[in-house]
Amino acid sequence: MRFNPRARLDTSRTSDLGGGGGLGGGGMRLPGGRAGGGIGSILLIVVVLAVGQCTGVGPSVNDVLGGSTGGLALDSQRLADPANTDRYAQCRTGEDANSSSDCARVAVENSLTEFWESQFDSGFQPAQRVVTFTGGVSTGGCGNASADVGPFYCPVDQTIYLDTTFFQNVLQQQLGGPAGPFVEPYVLAHEYGHHIQNLLGAMNQVRTQQGPKSDAVRLELQADCYAGMWARAAETVPNDDGEVLIEDLTEQDIREAIDAATAVGDDYIQHQTGGRVNPESWTHGSSEQRVRWFQTGYQSGSVQACDTWATDDL
């Protein structure tokens, strides 16, 4: 993946909290559970949020590795103006994104925001921010989270949270997942997909939490499909100045996304961590399901084709 060196970057929605991230007592665990092999014209619908809907690219990492981070606790606190480090201060253009993974993160957020805005006739609200942290974070409505949770989206404050050590320390070293420049963009696109679901009301459809055809799995597979939609269009998405943000997205990049989707499949995680593969405990979908729905979005470019709720053939 290569970014347009002339494209201007907007860092207003990307912030970094540094080490600790304001983590206090308590904790949260994404939907999943150890038995699940746990890691991570459009109409705007008013969303009524339910407990348990902070959603990640896979189930809780601590669940995968046999630990526990406690129960999910929604609270009334808001992350109004996070104390921000200067991590992204140097990110001004696509040239910076080509030489810095931090600036690449900003460019991907910009591309995702611009793409999804183009899919709405009106009323689009971008994700409030992408927040990076190290060690732990205090969210604006989904409680406290440690790095064990992995990347996740909190619908209450409409924010994507990301401990950037996740990709090397967990995805690659612990789960044997892929490395490569497009792995993180796939994960960010998946989490942004949850934001779109938040706007469209899909999170309100979740009633069943486990099983290969459960509502929880349908939610995750739809987010994968939305990630594929963005990947299909990424080379055509301009910024506010009319400059296309991503100049080159290769077949290797798409292969990295598919490999990452494989590595966060429930069956793959259960097998990698020495557990029994048990479809009835799945919360995010099998590797085959996740790859299939990413490819569905990539091949179709259609929100309608991503309707995982309309089929039993997941």
C-alpha cells in the first residue's frame, strides 16, 4: 500500500494517550468468553445502545490466553478531551504516511471517514476518534480496558481504541498471524465497520451471543464485509482537497487482509490455543466465514450484499 505524497492528512480525529491511558480500577471483556476462543441511499437510524456491545476485531485476548479481565461495565464517564501526546504531530501529508506507521494510521482513518461519508446521502457522523494507547485505557462509556482486550470500538463514545503493540505481541507472536502493512488497515476498517453498524442500528439486532449463526457472529461478519467494501474503493477515495489518499493497493495487501481475517477466526484461535474447536461457542465467526464476508464486500462494494442478517448461509 502506498499513499499519495501530495495528500494532506487530517489528524483531528486521531489521538494517543501514551502508557496507561488513564486506566483506573475494574476492567472490561469484549463479548466472547474463553469457551469461544476469545480475542476481536443509507438511512440513519437512532441507536439505543445495549450493555455488552463494545465490539472488537476478535474476542478478548485474555480469554484466548486463559486469563480474565473481569466483566464488561458500562459507565457514565465520557472521554471528552483525552490528554494527547504528540505522537501524530508530524503527520501532515501522504509522504509522511509512506515513511511512518503512525502517519499511515492517520491516513487510513482519513480514507475510511471519506469513504463512508460518500456512502451516506446525508446525516453521516464520522467515528469521533481513533485513540491509541499502551497498557490500558479508560473509555468514554465502555469502562476500562487493558491491552489484553485487543482493538475495539465503543459505541457509547463512538471511538475506536487500539493498543498498537497488539499486532506484534498478540496477533503475530501468540496467534501466528500475518505481518505486513495492510494488516492494521484491515483491523481499523473492521472497527470502523462497527461504527457504521452503530449508525444504522445493526447493534440493536444482537440477541444471541454465541454459535456459528448467532447474531453476534452476524455482527462481526458484517463488519468484515464493510472492511472489504472500503478496500475495494480505497484507491479512489479523495480527501477534502480532492487528492486521492491511497495511490496503490496491491494483491499482496488484500492477501494480508485475508490472512489476518483467517487468524482471528474463532476456529483458528481455538485450535492455536490448544482448545477444542466448538462452533456453538463462536462469537466472531470461523476463519472461512470471516474471509468469505471480507471478500463479499471487496467483490461487490455493496452495503446490501453485506446484509448478514438476511441469510442463513454465512
